[in-house]
Amino acid sequence: MEIPAVAAVVGPTATGKSEVGVEVAGALNGEVVSVDSMQVYRGMDIGTAKVREHSRYTSSGRYIRHHMLDIIEPTQNYSVADFQERARSVIDDLLDRRVLPVLVGGTGLYYHATVREYLFVDNSCNSELRQELFQRAEKEGNESLHRELHSVDPAAAEKIHVNDTKRIVRALEVFYSTGEPISRYSENDARVKYHVAAVGLRMQRQALYRRIEERVESMFAAGLVEEVRTLLQEGCGPGYSAMQALGYKEVIGYLKGNYDLETCKLLLKKNTRRFAKRQLTWFRRDNNIKWFDVDGFSDVHSLVEAIVCHIKDRLQI
């Protein structure tokens, strides 16, 4: 049986994946399938750098449909298993219509869960326990919960960074709800669901850091504080996992009076740099990804041209 083919553009934040993904989809009769864990939420646009409608057009003027954006409310429980099921349904529909799915995003787990035969722990969750754990993380600090995780599931603790509040909470939630460590479930099954032509975008560290600083400043100029304030007013408090996203948790601290606006910006820049490093580490483990150095191309057009050639060659299209 022939394995269905898809393309992917992945890598760290601020490397230009969204723009490149649109152009690649336009050149290959494709549509974009987002593999970002936070862009699924409605009302979380600025902090997640969600692709706006006006940015979904190629340089030639062709509109590219985007999928897996704005599909749930930030107050809803949503897991990577939920994402996997829905994303695969979208991909299957595109393949039926002879449209190439172009996966675009920087959430490594969501990407791999979509293209590989991942198995997941039971999708049920304990929302009260989850909120209690998030509150403990805020009060006691991540280090305390990470030590707790290490005592009940050392294998998971070894893989989860101490700053990754969401995954620490999820791992503890699974253990206390089921009595089983989350590490016993397969997250790295090598079997593939699709034949993937995957490319990764990377940049020199200083160039990437400059982009990150510019992005953070533009987010605040675009109204990030107002976006977070609105979400809080609508009942989406810090106890919800969506509000632990990069950018939102930092602004919540500012709105609580924990620090001033400038400190908030500096904190977000620092946390984004760390996040980009973790993303790169994750994707580097995937030997199927062909890396392209953004700095080595004179413009986006030449970069896209090289990527399209690689995808065509890999997928024989």
C-alpha cells in the first residue's frame, strides 16, 4: 500500500516559517496545516503570531487556505491526541482532493504526532487537578513540581525541561489520575503515517535573537497586553493551560503588578530565546528533516525556490 505524501516546514520561532509555508503551498498546489499547539485557540492571535488573513496570500496573489487555526476556545481542554485526530482528518480530506498538505509550525510534539504512529495516554483529564497543579507551579515554582515529577516518573522528568510548566503539569496529572507514569506511553514510535518531505529553517544565533526581539516589540505594539487583559476578563484565567503559553504568562505577571512593562518585555525575549533553543533541539533529533540556512539566501523567493525543488525531488512530483 502506498504511503500518502505530505510536505512540512518546521523549525524554531521567528525564522519565517509562516511566510515560507504560504509560498511553498502556492508553488505546489497545497494548503497549510498548522502544527502549532497554541494557534488552535480563538482569541489568542498576537501572542501566538497567528497568520492573519492578509498574510495568507502568496507574492503572486493566490490565497492559501489554512487549517487547524481557531478551532477551540482557550477555556476548553485540548490535548495532542485531540490535535492528532483532527489534523489527520484534515490531511486526509486534502489528499482526497489531490491537494498537497503543507504542515507548518514549531511544536515538535504536535508535528511528530501527526506524521508518526504515536500512541497516547487516555485523553481524559482532571481539570480540577490540572488547575491546582498550575496554581502550585505559580506559587511554589516549577522546580518544586519538577522534583515531584522526578520522584514519581524520573524518565519523564529527564525529558521535560524544568521551565516547561505545561508538560510538567500534564505528566503529574496523568500519574495522579491514572496511577501510571506518562513515560510508559509511546511518544516516539518510529512508524510513519505519511511519506514526508520535511524542511527545517534555521538562522545564525545573533540574527535569530534580533528577530525575536523585533517580534516581541511588534507584539506589544500590536496590543498583546490588551489581548491578554481581554482573555482574563472573559474568564480565561492563568489556571487554564492555554494561558501558560509563551507571551501570555509573562503579560499576566505584568498585569498582576509583579513587574513593570519593560521587565515584562525583557522576560518574554529571554523566554522566547530559550524556547527557540528547545525547538531546535527537538527537531534536530529528526533525521528526516532537510535544513535550510535562511541567512544563506538573498531573499525569500530564492529560499522558497530551493525548498520547492527539494520537496519535488523527495516526493517525486
